[in-house]
Amino acid sequence: MDSIEGLFSLRGHRGLVTGASSGLGVECAIALAIGGADVALIARRADRVKDLAAKLANEYRVKAIGIGADVTSEADLDRVMNEAPAALGGEIDILVNNAGVSPTGRAENFKRELWDEAIAVNLTAPMMLAQRAARRLIAAKMPGRIINMGSIYSSVASSVYRLSAYTASKAALANLTRQLAVEWAQYGILVNTIAPGWIPTEATEAGIAKAGNKQRMEEFTPLARLGKPEEIRGAVIFLAGPASSYVTGSVLSVDGGYQAW
């Protein structure tokens, strides 16, 4: 690790990013491509991930494929874990579990179907996909990296939105990360979580724009500003690459200091 290339290059690796049709999922995919990894992009909006795959292949000269899939479907996950390695020419050794939902509502009136959806997408799907990726890596005797997309609400509650299901699922995902890290360390599979703070994306910008929200978020953040979507890229490259070879079971905050006070 005596050069930038040696620390951060992802060449020769194959990544898979869920929820890659918008927001931070797009940024995670770009990050892997910047590092030189070949990438499979997964989302329900197949047209978007296919367009992004074509863009990444053209701009970064990597192999890229977009696959339409629902991360809550066992059949779709099985299909993805067959199609992606076949298209990229080898096992997926970098998995980014980014797909997520954040339904809002008062806890005393929160609907069961919204709770179930949040747990299914934010917690169960990352486990099921990590499980599939790990089984293949273990069988092939290959090391790998699993990066889960958490949140500042992996460790604290929300005073801005009513997010009982989201906060519960993201906190559980952080501890699942620790457990998988402990169990799979012997195989060289490192498992970590990224915890973003307030970053405007397609999914969040409408809520942020509501009266008083942006000011409140900035006041709660020591850097006194919202994050930029591209500011997640460095964390992804770090956790996916050689520089983080002694990092597992960790939650890396990219939040402007939000959780520091």
C-alpha cells in the first residue's frame, strides 16, 4: 500500500449496487466505477439502471450491467446473483446494499403494511443478498466487501420526521453489520455500514424543502450545511478498497458531524 493506486484501486473487482436508479445508489455505482470496478446495478426501474450502466461503461471504461429487480423478491435475488457474475465475468466481491424506503407517520397510527415494507427492504433484503454473496465467495475461497447503507438514524432518533420503522430498521442493520462481520471475518469478508446525514436526493429533497426543515437540519449539523450526494463516494471507495483491509464491523458516518453532539 505505497501508492494511491495500491490504496484505493478497485480494478479486477466486481461490484453490485442495489437501489441504483437514483440518489445515493447512483453515487455508490459511480464511486465503484471511478475506482475501476466492474458494476452491476439493481433497481425496480430497469430503464434507469440500464441507462446508468451504459454511461458508466462509456465514461469509465468498465463493464457495467443494469438489471431490473425487486430486492424483496427471493426469486429476483437468485436471478441477480446468477446474471451479474455471468455478465461481469466473475463473482461479485463488492456488495453495496443501498436500496431503502423511509415511510413516515405517527407511531401510534403507523400502518402495519408500511412497517413490514420498511423491514423487508431496509433489513431483510440486505441480509438475504449478503447471504447469497457470502455463500458464493466462501465456496470460491475469495475475500469480499459488503457495505450496507445505514443512516444517522442507525444510532439516534429523528426529531424532524416521524420515522419509527425507518429508525428501527436502520439500527437493526447496523448491528446486523457487526454480527456478519464477526461471523465472516474468518473468510476475509469485511462488512461495514455507511451512515449518511442529511443529503438531498430525489427521495428526500421534497421533505427537506418543507418550511423550516432545511434550517433545522443545518442547525443540528456542526458543519452547518447539508451534504452533497457525491460526498458519499469517498466512503464507498475506502470501504471497498485495499485501504480498509483492517476495517470490519464499523459504522462510518458521513454526516457533517451530526452524531458528534
